[in-house]
Amino acid sequence: MTDANLNYEGSVSICPDLIKAAGLLINQQIDVLNCNLGSRLTTYVIEGGQSEICLNGAAAGYNQSEDLVILVAYCSLDAESAKTHQPNLVFVDAYNRVSSLKNKETHQKENFEHAA
């Protein structure tokens, strides 16, 4: 996570590259799992700046900018589809740049390569 902003009404600001890589939608409900605190909160996605992951509003009071977080989005599937569903996993480096994708058929890692 790069920031925590108490002076906003809510949400989590996420870098456009990460939104695209994960296939998230603006205003989509997601859970934020804080690895440092062992906590979980539910919020919604808004577009942030490059490399940004920022919890806004009340959630910012319980999270620090240096905390490691996992963002989780869910989908609803019928029982048959659920048997073979594979989630899309987006892994990032220390700067929240996409480092690898798993089970993502619509986007390739090379679309998110960054300059060294």
C-alpha cells in the first residue's frame, strides 16, 4: 500500500495498470486483507495514480501506508462453472508494478512491462 487518506469519503484508490491487469471495474466491491494486521475490510475501487494503492476514508485510520495488503474481488458462478473456475492472480513488485499474472487469459504480462 502506498498511502492512507482519512480525508476522503471511502474506497481504495488503485493504479490503472493494476485495475486493468486484474480485470476490476470502477466502483466494484472488493475486500482488502491487511497482512500486517490480519484484518479485512470491504470497500470499492476507484482509479488512483500510477503505482498507487491508497485506502481512503475510515479505512485509512486502521491501515498504515507501509502495510502489505491483498486485494480480493469475487464473482458469482453457477455450480458447474465453479468446478473449473480459475481466479486471476496479479502479483506486484515493491513499487506496485505488475510482476506476473496467473490464469489471466485476456491480458499478457508484456502489456504491463515497465522500464528498468
